[in-house]
Amino acid sequence: MEGKDRYETTLCYIYGPEGVLMLHRTRKENDINKDKYIGVGGHLEHGESPEECVLREVKEETGLTMKSFRLRGIITFVIDEIDEITFLYTCDKYEGEIPEGDPCAEGELQWIKEDRIEELPIWPGDKIFFRLLKERQDVFSLKLTYINDRLTDAAVDGKRIDFVV
């Protein structure tokens, strides 16, 4: 796979009484997610499992300690010259508070009502996995192919799906 960069990352959506915790990415230079709303997470470090990574990243970015979380999906992103495997988690129990002054160096943390998420600037493929999170309880596999920020192909559990952008 010459010429391609490959990454392993985690992504977590924390569900609380005020909605879903999302990160509005506004602070990082040269950010592929600039101005979009996403979950919290990041790159796996050497020797780190996806569970260790998601626990660390959520704590670093939010100040929260997850007490009940689970793997919901494995997403393969093919974006131009990047391949990224993302372990998608949800969390429904946590301890702590988000510190005052917005602790995240990548953007602003915001609680968003679940029925408002699709109104936000999010990636088109995120709409697919939010639908899968609602419809399914098992772990799903999702492949999303983007060319120049445009979703061009999607597959769930190895089967191509039709989608509306």
C-alpha cells in the first residue's frame, strides 16, 4: 500500500442527561475535521489497546472518567491518501465534570440533543453511523470512502449501501 498513510483511532460519543457530548473542531491547524462536530477520541499510541486509548482520550479531552462504555462499530475511512480504522464507542455512565474554561485544545465541547445532531455540520458518513447506533445493538462494520470531502461509497458489514448526502 505504497503512498497511503494508515491510522488507528478511537471515537466516542458520551450520552448524558443533556444529550450527546460533541466536539466542535475549531482550534487545530490543518484539521481535516475543521468546523465539523465529531465525538471525542484520537490516535492509538504504541502498545495501547483501543479500550485504553478511548479511556485516555476521553479523560484528556473532557476531564470525564468513563464507567460504562462499549464498542459499537469499526469504521474504515478511506479519505484521499489516508486509510483510517476507527473503533467507535458509546458511553452511558461517567464520573466527573467538564472543567470550566473548555479543556479541549481541539475545539469546544458541547452537549447536543440527539435529535439535533443531523442539523450540525457533520460528515455525511456520520449520519450513517448515527442511524446504525440507533437501529443496532451489535457491533457493526462500516466502510466510508471520501474523495475531496465528498462521500462516494459506503458499505455496512461488507455490503454496499445506498445513501443520500
